Amino acid sequence: MPYAVLLTAGAERDLVAIHDHILDTDGASAADRVLQRLLEVAERLAELPDRGRHPKELLAIGIHAYRQIIMRPYRIIYRVVEEQVVIVLIADSRRDMQTVLTRRLLGA
């Protein structure tokens, strides 16, 4: 039975920001293509939610609740809660991920 895949408000804002950035730099077609691909990758988690690795930045501080799937250069960070895959962050992995993860997941 597939899991439900949900986006938090923060993850939805991430998608909008990614789309807007690509729209400004590479045009509508490229922005739409990347957005569609990110959504497809996220939806595939419905079938195999435990396939992602734990983010090393979170493991370093003892947090094992989150997993990630990579669609270069983007990282989709999520956690499995009962029968749901909750996507909490979608970010360009070239950013300082320790800071991004700490701010989003720990509210620091």
C-alpha cells in the first residue's frame, strides 16, 4: 500500500523559490521541467519511503528521524510518519546545508 506524500508549507515555499530562480536564469521551460522532475522524484517515495539515506549533517548531531533523496543538485529532505512521507525541505545542495537544515528543522 503506497504512503501518502505530503509537502510542508516550507517545502512548498522551497519549490516556488527554486522555480522562480530557474525562471529568472533559464526561462519558463527549464523552470517547469525542474519543478515537474522534483515532484516526480518526491512522489516515488510513496512506494519506497525508506530508500533515502540519512543526511550526514543530521547524523553528526544525533538526529536519525530524517532521510534524503537527491536529484542533483537538489536534496529532498523528508521523514516517514506512520503511513505518510512528509517532505520538509527541498534545497540546492550547493548551499551550506548544515545551516539550512538547522534553521528549518531545529528552528535555530
